[in-house]
Amino acid sequence: MKIRIGLITIMLIVAVNIANAQCNCKFSSQQYAGLLEGEKGSAFQLQTVNGLKFKTWFTGVGVGLDYYTYRSVPLFLSINKEFLLGRNSIYALLDAGYNFPWYKREEGRGSNFISSDFSGGFYWSGGMGYKISVNKNRDAVLLNLGYSFKHMLESQEMPAFCVNPPCKSLVEKYDYKFNRLSLKLGYQF
């Protein structure tokens, strides 16, 4: 937990320093669509990151839709660093934030639980990408390959076998930690 808080603190300090520097900061936006692949199969993801670009650095706040196993909405801080190769460039990125659940189990025939509640957890992603300039402006096509981690908790309440009512229900808790590979295609303007 201390490492996570430290990582988020460092990212915030870098973001504030870039924004406060007396420089030529410009607004930039990155829009991504991608695939996630992990032990539980494949899934689709969407992300939008909006922030400031300063020379070879980009820092922004992002939000997305993550359909891997259980649908969720990650909210994160993103930092990118470009390594110039000329008109096109390679970049490294790091995202860290919180993952909000957007999933509710359907209760129906044959379900063995009374209720199911999801709660979110830590989210982070890192990777390398290739940026292809489209025109003389800041517009570019982005191709990114990376690793992504999503944490979620679930609490299921189930009826217990009961001889003498009233009886308490059983509560089972699940701790999901999803490790995935991520391939994203995006556009920056």
C-alpha cells in the first residue's frame, strides 16, 4: 500500500511541476481503443486521457471502460515520456489510479446467493508505444503494448442451512487480481 501511495504521490508531483513550470505547455488529448489478454481470456477496453504536453512529457487524467472479466471504470493519472527519433517517436507510459466497479451479478433461477456487491481497487498500467505523426500539428496515431493490473473485491451473501430460524446468512468475500497484457491503438491531438 505504501508503494502505491508513493507512486501516486510522485506522479502528482511531476504533474504539478510540469503544469507550474514557466514553459510552453499545451493541451493534448489521447483516445485509445484496445484489447486485453490474460488468464481469464480476452476483453475490450476504451480510454481517454486529457492533459498538458511539455516538450517530450505528457501528463493527464484518464478514464476508461475495462471489460475484462467484470466491467469497471478506471480513473487514473497518466505520464508519458517521448524519446525522439525524428518525426515519429517511441514513448513510455505509466498510469496509476483507482478502479471503480460497474458490474452487478444477475440474480435468477439457480443462483445460490442473496446479494453480491463489488468494490473497486488499485489500477495501474505501463508500457511502450510508437507515435506516428499525422501532420505538422500535434496530431498522431499511437500504438501501445503494455501490462495492466486491475483489483476488485466481491462480497456474496448466501442463505445458510438452518434448522432453527431465524438464521444468519453466510458471507463469502472474493479478492480478484487481474494481470493482463494490453494492446492499444489511439489518436492524439
